[in-house]
Amino acid sequence: MTSNEAARARAGGMIGKVKRALGPAGVFLEGFIREPRMVGSVIPSSMNTIDRMLTPVDWEACDVFVEYGPGVGTFCRPILDRLRRDAKLIAIDTNPLFIDYLKRTIPDSRFSPVLGSAADVESIVKAHGADHADYVVSGLPFSTLPDGVGPAIAAATHRVIRPGGAFLVYQFSARARDFMEPHFARIDDGYAPWNIPPCKLFWGWKA
């Protein structure tokens, strides 16, 4: 082994120790480092943000819930806690690190982590035996997504949501609202000051 290879091996060992010490936060940090444009924050959302974001959901009427950018499952677990036993949660992420982690750590028969793009939500939902989603929640950073991806996700999300359902978005920028407005006639606004950093909340309702 050369000196450079030995240095890389030592660095890799140190990174592994840091990840194990930090637990889920370490996995989230690594995911952010690998794909910063696709991860909204270096820190997972606060419980206050999660509770406020999920408050308008009619859980009894929810058969299919979809999440974009689940990361290490910060929203997944609270959603599953509220979800009916016969409903399902589909979590879509482009980062295989997060999908592998979710498969290992959330052994719930209602839960399906999917490696893929949110723009393909319609085909993903159909592949899981449903023709629509009741609610979709997203923490994807619309302001930093590649050109064309944000509008494609917003349009596909509106198509897949049933009438009366909603697109739930939490962001550090108001840019997400710009993508939602062409599709959702009613958008409710909120704010989560106790999140790090504070974030804007949007609920787009399908008529």
C-alpha cells in the first residue's frame, strides 16, 4: 500500500467512526455532502416543523402518502405513526445512501422506499398498485434543482394527487410557491421559526 492509499484508508476510517458516532445525523450529513443540490439542509427538520406540516392531513381519508426527499426518515416515522394500518407510504429519493438506510432502519410493511426521481411519481405510484396519492410532502430544495426539474415535479405532483388532496412543501426559500402556483388554485402559507434554519411552509390543495 502506498502512502497516499494509506492516508485515504485512514481518512475513510475516521469518516466511518464519525458517521457511527452521529447516527442518523451522520448519514444525513454524508448525503448532503454527496448531493448538496438535492438535499434541502445539512440538518434534519425539527419536530415542530413536522407537526405543523402534517396538521392539515385527514388521516382517515389517506390511503397513499408520498414523500419526496425522505433523507434518513425524519418525516417518515411521524407519518407512519399517524397513517392507518391499511394505508401506505412511498418515499422517493435520488440518493441511494438514504434509500439503503431507510430499508435497513424502518421495517414497516406499509413503507416503500424507492430510488428514483419525484418527477416520475405517477409511474412509481402505479407500480405500487395505486392510481393516485392523497398527499405528497416535499423538502426538496426547489431553488437549487437543475433547470426544468422543479416545474416537472410540480406538474406531475398535481396530476397524481386526488381532488381534495394536497401538496405539502417546506422550504427555506419561497421559490417553491412559484412552481406550485400554476397548478394549485389554493395555497396556504405558514412559517416554522424554530426550525434550523427557519423555513416556509406551503400547502397546495387540489380542487
